Amino acid sequence: MALLEKGTAYVFGTGTVTGAQVQSSSITEDFGLRVEVKDADGNLVGEGLGDAQATGDITLLISSSYTVPSPGDALTYEGTAFWIIGVEESASNDAYREVTLKVEYIGSIA
């Protein structure tokens, strides 16, 4: 049976990556290094934060021309270059194919 298309497909998303539409993203930013400075009485008097990190998921609705990346590849999203640390693909007979990329940015090794 041949594939039949009727009507127009509309794609809604939060951004574009070449050959794919970003459907959702969830990025958490924090610091990998946290140093507390205490006085002689043990009271917190200062704090140092370093080693900026960001981790999360980016879900893409992909077109047939999109090449699914592999863990270890880089992806720039919203001006930040992330490392892809995991890839999950899903498809169904009544929806577009989606790819969820688990991403990580560590400032000290970027």
C-alpha cells in the first residue's frame, strides 16, 4: 500500500537544528565545584562557585534528511556547544519520528 498524504502538516517547536525541529528542551544549569569559606566559629562567610555545567534533554522532530547523531558528537543549541551523551529514538505509525538527545556541557572542558 502506498503512502497517502492529505492536507498540510504543521510543525510547532521551540527552535530549529538543521534538518530537525526542536519540540522540547529541558536544560539544568549548576556548578560542579562549590567551596565554602568558614570563620573560626564555623560560620559561613563566603562561597566560591566554579566549573559551570549544564545537562538535559533536547527532543527533535526529524525529517528524512536528518542524520541522527551519536553519543560523543557535538550539538550547538541556543549558543551553547553541548556534548551528546545519549540518543533515544521513537516512532509510531501515526506520528513523526522523534529523537531525544541527552546533552551535557561542562565549562572546564568545553
